[in-house]
Amino acid sequence: MKKFFSILFIAILLANCTTTKEDKVTGLIAEKAMVVSARVEASQVGSDILKKGGNAYDAMIATQLALAVVYPQAGNIGGGGFMVFRHSDGKTGALDFREKAPLSSDKDMYLDEKGNVIPGMSDFGVHSSGVPGSVAGIVEVYEKYGSLPFKELVQPAIDLARNGFKVTKNQARSFNGTRERFAKANNYKILFDAEWKEGDVVKLEELAQTLERIRDNGRDGFYKGKTADLIVNYVKELGGIITHEDLVKYKAVWRKPIEFDYKGYKITSMTLPASGGVCLAQILKSVEPYDFSKIEHNSTKYLQLLTEAERRSYADRAHYLGDIDFVNVPIDSLTSPEYIKKRMSTFSWDKATKSSDVSHGEVLGYESNETTHYSIIDQFGNAVAVTTTLNTGYGSKVYVKGAGFFLNNEMDDFSAKPGVPNVYGLLGSAANAIAPEKRMLSSMTPTIVEKDGKLKMVVGTPGGSTIITSVAQNILNVVEYDMGMQESVNKARFHHQWLPDYIRMEPRGFDSITKVNLKALGYELLERNSLIIGRVDAILVLPNGKLEGGADPRGDDAAVGF
């Protein structure tokens, strides 16, 4: 029986988050089942549910709520997210529990009298919050696929909140670094507005009581009754617009995922309003014609090829993509081989394509470093990939008085004004304009990979605009370069999103010759000592049927299995 796998030694061994050909690493190996998430406490909760005989969907619910306690930067009940699943029989599907714009919102709500975007209004404070979807999401999952009693799935999070959890070094730094914004966003001194150090114990009694109401009343324990009153009253107190009607009307939606083939591998990823699936398909299909056996990993040619594919995909993202319940998006055209071939026809190995020369393609027929992702495979062969978020760290920074949780700042993921970038530098068009009950565009990319009809990999990551490219690179690491899961996750990553026109690169992960060559070809590079691109949590099914976890050493992430 295997316990949790701490990745601390990996972080020390691989200080620059990369490996060499001689220095292979292996993650936790489990015989039957595994959960990989941002915190060991949450992974342990999910694994314990599986040990009790629960399935991956039960573990999803328990892990989601545990993360809401121990990882308040992104784990949440005041935000939303997406789930992609694969049953043991091969059936796939997806759940959209993305936040919605409040009923009284409008497309110009963040503009001043001159039509200019008001700085900070869409990403900070009570006006930045959409209607939360996470609780509706877990209830939907339970009603359709849950097996253990619902109360048993919620209780571990209640216990964590009431008994407390230990603050990590990374977490203490995050809490302390956000204190001023906590104070500015709220009209009272919240629990996290204090001086924290590693090893301190956080007890969240108000959150425990909120979770008890969810345990006892399900959906109505959040969207109606005392919790709903606490949300609406505090939002109103701060001048916000979320109402009881907004909460009652919220519904999570089951959707058909994006599915496509890459060199004999079946890729299943999230559809709109998550842009991840469409963009992932575009990127991987753009590079599919190339022989990677002749392209060294993270070499000049590798970065050049991926960058040009990413550049074109993100240009299309900015123009075409939005909530498919509101906008007619030509998904089939955008992911067709003919269209992708035409888009890549201007690519040259001899020089960089300038983003100023790349617009969206012509078709017939348009998230935060503090998001979090968890991957689950159960002993029955079911697989779940979930990416969930408040948007930026602690979302709006609004901490609901008496309820013990943060509200999201997802309204910033709309296009406040066409052509004006959001907090991640992403541009949008009218397709992603604000409208009542509309879901904002997301970069989240929970993804499942199959080979020959068998489960191969469950993968996803936080990282705002870098989510899509991080997932793509990890799929290529495994499929094209035969890496193990932990080895793949540890590798240095890079990112290009059309505009701004530079390649973001993790520090110390790429050799100087590669950088010189890229600059000579006309690429602008952005490196910072603190730059982290994604925090991938993934599971690989090995040829012998065992599972290898990849828990990202860039954070406090951990795999737990048995």
C-alpha cells in the first residue's frame, strides 16, 4: 500500500525544473488508483474516497471541496471550472460549471463615460465577480455518477476546515503578499489578513459551517438559504450586483467535448466556453505533419515550430471564440485539416513570423497562474480531469462575510472592450463581450488521451493563458519523446500567445545556443527569474497497467495512490 509521494526532493534535485537525458525521474507508481492535485491533503482525501470503494466522480467531489479549504488561492466554492471524463467503457463527456455574468451586467459595464476601460474594475473587488458554478458542478456530478453517500464526500473537507491545515512556505508567501489587496477589497479584517509563516495552522470555522449546509442540503445549501443570503448581502454591502435570482438561476451544463486524432492518439478536451480544446486541436494538428524524431526536444526548431502554431491558434482565439450558447463559433472549420494547413502555409524555418502580420484566419460560417487542476484515475478504470479557478489568486479578494470563502474575479475573462487586453494580456472580440447569464471565455484545458482504445493519460494545468501551451507540450513530451509522466512535468516550458509578440521562457531551462539562434531568426524572448509556466498535474497509464503520477515541483503539488 503506497502513501503519498512528496515531490520536495524533485524540486531540490531539479532546481531549474528540467531534466537531462542522463537524469530521468519517476513519479509515484500506483497499482490501482491515483489522485494528483495542488495539495497533498486534497490528494489524500480523494485517494481515501477511492479506497472506500468510491469512484473517480466521488473523488472529484471530495477533492474539489478539500482544495477549497487547503488551497484558497484557487481551490474554491466561489468560482467555477470544467470537467472532462472517460468512463471505463470508453464513453467520454464534459461538464461546464463555468461562472456566469450576473443578470444586471452589460457589455459596457467596465467603461467610463468616454468609452475607455476603467483600470482594475474587471479584475479586482466585488464588481469583478461572476455567479459561482462550483457547487452546482459537484452536485451535477454526484446526481449523475456518484456512488457513495453525498455526506461522506463532503465531510472530509468540513473536517479539514474545522481542524485546520498547515501553511506551506509557498502559501505563507502568497498570503502575506496579498494582505494589502485583501484589506482593500473588503470592509472588515478577514482571517487571511495577518502575518503568516510556514507551519502555522489555519482553521476555517465559517467555511466548515458553509460546507455543512452543502452537505445537508446539496445545491440549495449554497444557492438558497443562509449561504445565499450571506453572499447577496455582502455583495450588496460592497456595491456589487449578484442577486438571489442570479444564484437560483445558475445551472451547470453537460457538453460534448472536443475530440480529435493526433498520430493515432485520441485526444479528448474541453469545449467552449473553454478555449482549450479548440486551441489544443489547432496546435497539435498544426505540428502533426512534422517528424519529431529529427527535432530535438526544446531545441531551436522545436521552439520555433510550436511558437508558430501557438501564434496562429491564439490569433483565432481572440477573434472567434466565446460562449457557444450565445455565439455561433465555427469549431469544425477552425479545426479542419484544410484550414490548419492554410494557416501554417506562411510558416518558414528561415525567420520568425511577426504577429503584426498574422490576423485571424478566414473561415466560413468566433485564466490565472492561480487556477488549479487535478487528475484522477480510479480502480474501475474511470478517469476525470478537472480544472477549476477563481481566476487570479484569491479571485476578487472579496471574502464573503460569515461564509468563509473568496468570490471569483472571472468577469475579467470577458472582453471588456474589443482589442483591449485582460489581466493575462489576452485580446478578445465581440464574440466574448459581456452579456447577462453568458459564460466568459476560458483557457482551461482538462484533457484525456487514449491509445488503441485504452486510457493513456489524464492531464491539465493552471497558468492563465499558458494553460493550453503547457498541456500541448506535455502531450508531445509523452507521445513524441517517450517521456515518463514526472519527467515530462519537470521539463522546462515556454509560451507564445500571438500578442504580445514574444516567447515566454522559464529561466535556466533552455541552453544559450537555442536562445541566440531564436533571436537571430527574429524572435523576441522574455525570461524572468520567477517565471513559472503552468503547474501540471497528470497521470500516465504505463504499459503494464500501473499508474505514474506527475506532480509539478513548481508548487506544493502531490500524488497519492494505491
